[in-house]
Amino acid sequence: MQRFTPHALALTLTLLGGGLAYGALSGAALAQTTVTTGLTADTTQPIEVEADQLSVDQATGVAVFSGNVRVKQGELRVTAPKATLNYTEDRSEIQTVHLEGGVTLTNGVEVVQGQDAVYTVADGVVVLTGDVVVTQGASTIAGPRLTYNLQAGSGVMDGGRVQSVFVPGSGTGSEAKE
């Protein structure tokens, strides 16, 4: 495994990137709402991770960034108090990234917030949980869990009551599926 510096680390993993334009229903919906966005991953961009502290356990293949964690990839910015990177068994690639303690993802236009996020690198799926809110302009969609496939550019907000507010003329999409 590589040596890490405590303040900056360029990683070659796919996290999140791109634009977000989601479909939302006015009012509230029970069950699930399909969220379609332009959110994709650009695997050519390096990822920079900054934190107050880094702890690496070579035996288990776990690297933990803690304290004011900031992740940057292209236009995407992610902040969280803690990020845990789990490597594959042979330690050659990152398997999952777990961000916890209040996660914010933004590309400067859209914002996604939740309490926790787990990104599985191999299948390109990120799952945000805990009071998830997607905001684009004045429009929002909120629910307990957002499962988003970065390769397909779509996801599902579910896990309980889903509420969305679409503000006409705010430049957001109006397509939603239940």
C-alpha cells in the first residue's frame, strides 16, 4: 500500500461527479420515487482527499480519514467528518468508501445531503441514508434513502415517505416516476 500524507492525497477511484437535474413530484409520495439526474462519474479525474488525520491499517486494508474531511474530484466537492476507505482483499483497489457523520456533496449548482453515504466502486452505486435532501435551485426532493447508480445516471429515493417540491421556472427537470 502507498504512503499517505496527512493533508492531501490524490486517489484514482471513481466517486461522484457531473451535473444533477432531477425529476420531482409536487407534494408527498409513499413508497419510492425515481430520481433521474446527470450525475455521473469521470474516472479520468483524480480525487483529492484532505483531513485532519489519516489512519491506515495494512492488515485489514482500511484507511480512515477523520476530522474535516474534504474530497474533491473535478467539479464535485464532498465534505464529511469521517471517510473510511476499504480496499479489496489483495489491496490493489478501493472497494468501498463510507462517509459518515453528515455528508454534503455538491458540484456548485446542486447539493445532496445525508447523514451517511456508502459508495461501491465496482458497481458505481452510492447509497445515501439519513434525512437525504437533493436540492437544485429552489426545488427539492427528500427521503430516508437515495440509491443512485452513477453509470446509469438514475436512482431511487425510498425507505419511507418521500417528499418533493418542484418550483416551476427554476430550471429543474419535471420528470418523475413512482
